[in-house]
Amino acid sequence: MIVNLRRRTVVATGSKQRGVALLASLILMLAVVMALANIFYRHQINVAQATSALHGDQALLLAISGENWARDLLSEGLDDPDVDSFDEDWAQAMPLMPVDGGQLSGCISDLQANINLNNFAAYGVQTLKDEMDSEVVGHAKLWINLLQLLEFSADPSRIATIIDWVDEDSTPINSWGAEQADYDSMQTPRVPANSRISDISELAAISGYEVYEVQRLAPWLAALPTTTKININTASDEVLIALGGDFAEQFMEVVIEDRPFAAVADFHQAISLAFQFSLPDTTMRWPASLVDVKSDYFQLYMEVSLGEARIEVKSIMDRSERGAPVIISREVVVVPASLPEQGPEKLSAAEELFADEAYEGRNINQSMETNRVQPACLMMGEFTQ
């Protein structure tokens, strides 16, 4: 009896030991599997990061090659530096260039078709007063007209505060201006630059301007290192309306109908005939210090997609007094991966009816503008309002 009990005890103990050993083996195997899975996961992350970095570097190199393409188009050998218009090769969109694993696309825009905020640095007390009291259209009146066109406030402070921001002194240009004492009293104090604006977003820091206004104005603004003129051959409809002043849309239609102009004198002649002004009066109203038919500053916009990497590059080129332009600014934006777009929702019968009418209306409007030459960047949707 005692022997049987001992045997049962030994058997039970052996079974428990084998169970513990099996459990320990399973736990060890689980730990090994988890460790291997973690190593594999980290390896995959490292590979993905290395691939993304490689594609990003390659995409940037492709963008630089696109800059060289743009510089060649704007060089003296391929472009007439005395006249710039949408009829020239640089104004056409860059052909979609497929590369191994991606693609490159882009366009060139004329920055002198926009209002250069640094032109306000040329104003003094007397020059500002003389322009505002006369029929002459200068950069100050152009700015006021654009603000009115967009239904923004257009009082004298909108000019004075910009002048005080970009001029080198610390004295307000007039009672509408703003210098350090005015900025100290703001809810968020700031220091006026008293130097040229480096980016159009800086306008939001100037007294009287809001962020949403700057965002709305952005398509027609530039911040260039020197004072510039408006290229009448490439100016947008909005800028032309602002240039026209009291003549607004009629002025715009005359310019669009007759451009490209080979010289500023041709522009003055066309306006003189259209509005029955004398040639000296036309030259006085729209002086050669305001308008031109050539440009020195251009912006190249490119989109580069390569593998998982996608970047947008904006490069500003300056070709003033040079045979070929040089890059003076480059902005690179890494575009994050986005979710796939969802398909359109099914419309009701009433919604389909209104959608069809809207589509027909768009076709009519598009057919009316078939003969108008559009800038490549506008057609690509890069510069939208």
C-alpha cells in the first residue's frame, strides 16, 4: 500500500514537472518570437525611412535640374530680355517629365505681374502727397484700387503703415503711419522691420492688416529685393483693373486686346486711342516709372513625385543685368502622404439638374475666353484665389 502511494506521488510530481517545462518552453518561444517580430518591425521602419530619405534627396536633385531648365529658358540665348509676355516659351507649362518611379512638372510665373510691396520704400512725405493729390497712377494708388476691388478697407493708413514698415527711419510718414510706439501698444507687441519685406506673409505683421486679408491678397503680391515696375504684358485682370483706376474694366479690356506690347510707348498709344486722351496726358497718368513690358524677376513652381516622396519647390530667379538668371531664393515643402480621395456621392434628381445647368454655364464662360492667353501656373491651379 505504501509502495503504491509513493509511485502515485512520483508520477504526479513528474507530470507537474513536465507541464512546467512545457509552459516555460512556450513562454521562451513567445519571447523569442516577439523579439524577432520587434527586430523585423524596426528593420522595416529603418528601410522605409532610408528609402524615403533617398527618394527625398533624389527628388530635390530633380528639382534642381528643373531649375536649370528654367534658367535656360530665361537666358538671353532663348528669350528676348527686352519684352516678356505669355507668348514666349517660358510662359508655357513644363512638359510632364516621367522619371524612374515618379514624375516632374512645373511652370514659371512673372513676379513683376504682381504688386511689389517693397516699392513703398521709395515714398517720402512729399512724393506720397503729390501722387494722391493728382491723376497720376502710382504704386500707392494701385494698392488702394486693389483693396477697393477686393472690398477691403482702403483708408490712407493702409499705405502709410507699409511705408513706415519698409523705410529706414523711425518717424511716422504722416498721422496715419505707425512706428515703434504704435506697435508697443498692441496686444502682441512687435518691432517694425524698417527694412525691405522678405516675404509677403510679413504684411500680416503690419499695423492694420489681418491674416485673412493677406491670404486673399497673396495671388497679386510679391516681395522683391529691389523696386520694380508692373509688366503690362503679364499683369492679371485684377491688377489691370486696379491700374485702370476710374476706367477699371474698360482699361483691362483694352490692354488684354492689344498686348503683347513691344514697348511702353505702344501701350501709351493704345490707351490714348481707346480713351481719346492726348499722348502726353496718357504718359502722365500711367508713367514709365510704373509700367514696363519686360521683367527681371520670375518664380519657378515645381512638383516632384518620386516613390513615397513628394515635394513642392518655389524658386525665385533674378536676371537683372545678367545673361542668365540666378536663383536668389528657394522654398522646399515636403508634402505629406494623404488619404485616397473618396468617390463623388450620388446626386439626387434635383441636384443633377442644377449641376447640369452649372456645367453648361461654365462651358459658355470658357468658350468666351478661348482666345485669351492664360499663364501656365494659373492653368495648373498653382495660383488660385
